[in-house]
Amino acid sequence: MDVVSTAEVPVGERFAFWREVNSKLWVPYELRCETEAERDFRAQVHSSEFGSVRVALMTTMPYSVERTPRLIRQADPEVFQLNCMVRGTGSLTQSGRRAAAGVGDLVLFDTSRPCLADFAPDTSASRQLLLLSFPRSLLPLPARALQSLSAVRIPGDEAIGAPSSQFLLQLAHRMN
């Protein structure tokens, strides 16, 4: 398992370092956080790859990410990310939909389409998120069906979300 942390990075350079980490681990995003929070920013990610699937557990201070059309044109690996909130809250906006997620909730998004995500925007406390990144080709569904699944909250305590959420929360606990 690989671990990357801002702990050893000088205080004034941590958020810039985190931008670089995000770009290399996933896809290029525009990252933003409050100026006061940027000075004190802390983040850590544990990640592993299993074939073409990457699993990552991120613990970070609040920030937001945006995937713009320009960034998609620069780099489009055609992957999906399934997010499971482990601690804190977050929201994802894509395809005209906004999914607000709490602990155990799941949200799928397509890195080939513009999106905006806010992680724990209403608190200065850290939040934790488990991400599964995998090629689009691993979901054998028509493009229209996949588009309708992005930015839809899957409650972690109901129907198919419950066992999936429990599995992912246990995985996050083991990665910690």
C-alpha cells in the first residue's frame, strides 16, 4: 500500500503539494480551499491497485475539486470513481444533478464529464473518503444508463447501498 501525506511538507506548500498528488493519482482537477485553511491544510492518502482498479482512502481538510472541459480534453483516462463517505459530508454535482452524501453513502461519477465536488464544506474538521477508480469498460452498461447513474446518492443504509456500504466501510477501516 502506498501512503502520501502532507505531514512532511512545509506548511506553506502543503496545498500545492496536494494538488500535484491529486493530479497524479487520479485525473487533473482544479482544487480550491479557503485561504485560511490553505495555510493549515493537511491531507493523507493510502492507495493500492488491484489490476485496473485503484482503491484510495483519503483523509483531508475541507476543499473542493472541479473537473472542467479543458482538463478533460488534456487528460481523459475514461474512468469512473465510486465514492463512499467514511467520515464527514460532501456533495457532487454532475449532469445537472447534485448528490449530497453523508457517512456510508455512495456516489458514482464519470471523470470524462465536468463535475464539481465539495468535501466537508461546512466544517473545519477533516473528512475521510474511500474512492474506487476503475475503467468505464468494467461497467457493461449503455452510455445513457451510465450517464443517468452519475451524481446520484446511493443511501448506505438502504437496498443495495447497505451491503455495498458496509463492505466499503470495512475496507476503509482496514486501510487506516
